[in-house]
Amino acid sequence: MDAQGNTESVVLLRSIPTASLSRPAKKILKKWSWSLASGTAPQTEEKIVRLGFCLGGQSVDEAQARCKVQASLSCEA
């Protein structure tokens, strides 16, 4: 983000299983505006954000089970 809290660029580090959702996710993240912590001076900052999309399954229970598995995966790039 820049010193005004605007997102400058978005880079996909990793996608499981594929990068098919990267374009819509990047579009959403580019619209985000970040707030400074009170009492801090404006500065450029790099952030790593994990987004989870839970899609599919034959039932709500199956979709939630898939989400739990995804949430347990490592964020290491």
C-alpha cells in the first residue's frame, strides 16, 4: 500500500488448486483502502493477505469440510 492507504499492486504468491480465482481476487484487493494505526506516520507498506474461497460440494456439510481442509494448508510461498 502507499502512504495514503491505497493498494498499489497485487501479486499472487500461491493458489491451490489453480489460479482461476486470481483475477477476481486481485480486482477486489486493488479496491481496498487501508487505514493507518492511530498515531503512526504515513508510509508505504507491504502486506500479505490470505483469501479463502470455499466452493463446491454436494452439501453444505461437504463444502464446510473442504473449507476446513483449505484453512489448514500452509501459507508458505
